Amino acid sequence: EDNGEMGSWYVLASLGLYATAPGVSEDYVLATMPQFPRVHLKELDLVIEAPASASASPLFTEVLWQSRPWSGATIPYSALSQGGAL
């Protein structure tokens, strides 16, 4: 039994997020293409959009947070928890 760690890792990875150090850091690496074109996380009022994920060769060249370019490789949970669009 892994106490749910593998399940939570899979869910986050499917959303295109990777927790750098669970329990230590609130940062999530924007490392992979989400598996779904659009996901709405109701509790956070957060929408993650990746229209290219439906294509045969998904690729992203830019990350937008609240319709503005996000230059970092990580995004803090404190930002995501405020709701918005990624």
C-alpha cells in the first residue's frame, strides 16, 4: 500500500503538474502536456486548458496564467488555489 501517493501522482500528472517535494514545497512543475483538452477543478475554481492535447503530436510552446505569459517552470499552489485559468 502506498497510502494514495501513486494515485495522486497520476491525477496530477494527467493535469500536466508535478509536485516537486510534496509536503515540503508548494511548487508544481509545469512539465508535461495535460491528457485532457480542458479540465475544471471545481473546489479551486481552476480551469486547465490544453487544446493541443487532443492532437496526434501534442506540443506546447507557451504557458498562460490568467491570460498572461507565465515564464517560470513552476507555479505555486497558492496561485492555483486562487482560481483562474492555466
